[in-house]
Amino acid sequence: MRTTLTIDDDVAVLIEQEQQRSGASFKGTVNRLLRQGIIATRESAAPHPFVVTAFPIGVRQGQNYDNIGELLDALEGPEHR
């Protein structure tokens, strides 16, 4: 496909540097870099889901779990704040 593309000056410098480094043509360098960028974007756009594994912590006899303030006082002492 033939198209006209306006490339920012800083990007053009990077392309030219990569072209000189690799020895490839301008067209080949641009196509390779675009291909790499598109593939990298697809891979980063679909992250693996974060999965949390829950474990039962049990319930201590005599502890009131309805009031978190009282629970912290009982477990960590009144100076926890």
C-alpha cells in the first residue's frame, strides 16, 4: 500500500539512526519499527488478569467483628491510632 505520512522531526531522526545502524532501507526500517510497535501495543493492551486467592482466616471466639475500632483495640491495643 502506498500512502503519504507526515513524520515528526524527532521520530525521523530516530528512524534515520536505526536505518544507519541496521543498514536497511528507509522503507524496510519504517515497516519493521511499525510492526514491532503494533505487536508490542497488542501484547501490553491485553494484560493477564490479576487473581487474588483468598484464604479463610477463621474467627476467634469472643471477638466482635462488627465494630472494626473495637477489634483493633482488642488486637493492637488502644495506641494503634
